Amino acid sequence: MQDVITLNHKGARGIVLSKKYYNIMRDFIVATFESRSEISFEYLMLKAEKFNTIYPIDSFLWYLLKVKQDMEGKGILKVRFIGSTPRIQMLKINRRALKDWFALQEYSSL
């Protein structure tokens, strides 16, 4: 089984995840943006709850958070906070970085 070494949200080495689960979470996060350039973290979690009932995975939210942090560390997701009480976490996808990252993934699998 192949593994992926993740980054944390600051770009430092994170943890090792199964490539299978990593790809499921990555694809879920990317698909959640649909035609949007920015979503709230709360929206991502609501979609995750629905997705996990259809495709159940133990520790789903933990995997999701680790892949989200990896995508932040790679510059694919950018996070900003709005408001003060409570602070709302907004996620923005960097489509150019995502495209470059997918191209690199294809190249490295040759």
C-alpha cells in the first residue's frame, strides 16, 4: 500500500496517511468547492457529514482535517478568518496551484 507524507498547515512535515484515504479526502475537498472560489469551514463540515453517510470511513473528520492542512501547507488552500465572536474560517482554493499539483502527481506516477 502506498502512503503520502503530509505537510501541516505551516508547511512543515506532517503525518503519513494511506494514499487511498488521502485521495478520497482530497477529491472530496476539491469537489466541495464546485464552482465556488471560497467556502466556509462549516460548509465543508456539513458536506462531509453527508458524504460520510454515503461513503463511511472511520475517523473521517480526522482524515479530512489532515488533508485540509496538507493542502494549506502546499498553498492549494488559503485560510482567512472573518468576524470576532465566533470567528468564521473561510477557505479559498488556489486553482493554479491545484492544477500544478495534479500535473506533478501525474508526472511522479510515471
